Amino acid sequence: MPLEIERRFLVTGSGWRALAGAPQPLRQGYLAVSKDGVTVRMRLRADGQAWLTLKAPTSGLARHEFEYPLPTTDAEALWDLAPHRLIKTRYSLALPGGDWVVDCFEGDNAPLVLAEVELAREGASLDVPSWCGQEITGDGRWSNAALAATPMAAWPDELRSSYGLSTGE
């Protein structure tokens, strides 16, 4: 069964930009989200590649992840049907220790920037770069599904401020 083992961090500096690959604009639509953490989403890249993904929690950092390619026309139709959506630009990073990406969110989740690293196994050692701030792994408020349903702009000012974030107003 495919597993995703991931750690996530708020990004507090711009040092990641020197390591970033080409920008990948993404649209994600959440078709179903259960109380116990199961999600079904579609993801559509600007180049037309699209996937349907089902994620389900296991224990610890690991989650089941099933991903299937979608025709672009199906992905566009699912985007229109998705009750919760988000748009972001993803950058793959050239860093050791796992598959690193940085996501820069748009719309009601701007100016949020998150870093994620997929690990080969739980407990793998990791050198966290200096531009990573607070680790948010396991805090459900920061999942993409949660940010699509309750964007950061809808959070109370005090909560955003407690993480050093603002909506720029």
C-alpha cells in the first residue's frame, strides 16, 4: 500500500529561492473530506497534467496515498464540482534528506508559504534549513484540505499573528 511520510514547516525566509526549480502552478479541488482525515482531491497543473488523489491517515507521520492520472477535461469538471479549492505555486528544491518542495499560496491563503519534505521512512534524520520556521506537521489547520475549506484569511487576526502571518491589510 503506498505511503506518504511527510514533515511540514512554515517558511520564514527566502533562502529556499536559490534552491528552487521551475514554478509549477497548481489548482487543487477537494471533493470529499471526512472527520477522520480521509480526503479525495483533484490536482491540476498548468501544463495540463492532472491527478485524483485519496489520502487516509495511518499512524505517526505516515498516510496512505493513492494517486491516479486524470484526463484534463475530467479534472476541469471536478474542479467545477469541488466545494473547497486552493491555488498555489509549487517549487521543487535541490536539498538532501528527502524530496523538498515549497508551496506559495494565492488568494485567501496568501501570503502563506509552506515547506514540505517527503521522507523515505519515519524517524529519518533531517537537517532543517534555516529558512524553515515552526514545524506544523500534524496540525490539521495547516493541511491543504483545511486551508481550502477555511482559508487563512478567515482565521482570527490573533491566530494569524501568533504565527507571524498577516493578510497584508
